[in-house]
Amino acid sequence: MLQWLTAAAMERGCDRLVLEVRVDNPVALGLYHSEGFRPDAWLTDYYEDGCAAWRMIKELAMTRAG
């Protein structure tokens, strides 16, 4: 699904994907990292329960043709 989303975003001219993920979710963090997302910002108290999040970004401009 992430690969489809990446392709669709590139087709529409997007230069990056951005998401937020809980810092206590190592499975999701590992998945996003393996798909090319990199931590961009630490978001303190991001979730209602006080859990922090990582904002993660996947740059698409370098992989876009043309």
C-alpha cells in the first residue's frame, strides 16, 4: 500500500510524503523506515494520551523522473 501511495503521489507531482507515528510503535517505525521515511521532528505530547510522535518524511523529488 505504501508503494502504491508513493507512486500515486509522484504521478500527481508531490515532492514528499509526510506522516506521524507513535514513538512507542516499533513495528510501524521499522516499516516506514524500510520504505524510505526518515525522522524529521519529535512531536512532544502529540497524542491525546501524552505519547510523543515522530514526524517522518519521504522525499520523492530525487526519485521522480525528469
